[in-house]
Amino acid sequence: MLESYPIYILDNDQIVFPPEKNDIGHCEFWEETVHKIVAELFHVPARKLINLPYCQRRARIYRNKVYYGETFNRNLLIKIKKAVGEKLEFAYDEHETRLEYDVLMFKRIIGPCQ
């Protein structure tokens, strides 16, 4: 039975999740996969992003809910549903909020032109 799985919502609204919808932690998923995608997207060395797992929007899907710590947005929910192929609804979870420090460091790394 599927427990839960992490997703990241990148700054370009790309939805990234484990291909098999594996129940892994956000940090592990970030370190294994997501930081490389973000580095390529923003043209920065991946090594500079590996320790910033809270710099992008993230959520966890469990059963029919997207546990999300940011402002809900109907269009975002539609994108997530389409990406993962499931019927879902939002549920607020403060734990899924980005960390201000990680966001600040990310902005410093990508620079003002991004």
C-alpha cells in the first residue's frame, strides 16, 4: 500500500516526484535527484545547492491530499494532479513550508539576473 511521497514544485512550476512514488524523505530526494534538476534549470553548479532542500516549494502526497505549507492555489493543484495522475485536494501542513534561510541562500547563489 502506498504510504506517501514527496514532491517539489520548482520555480518554473515543474512538478518533480520520485518515478515510483517512493516513500522517501524530502532531504533524501533533494540530495539524490532534485538539486541537480534545479542546478541545471538555473545554470549553477549542483554542489552549491545540495544543502538547500528547503529552498523550493515542496509538499507531500498522502492518500488523496497534497500536504502543502504555502498559499493554496487552484492552478497549482491542477498542475500537481496532472503531473502525478491522481485526484487530490490541498491540506495545510506547516512542516512543508520553505525555510527563509534556504530561500535567501538560493537567491544569492542564482544571482539577481534570474
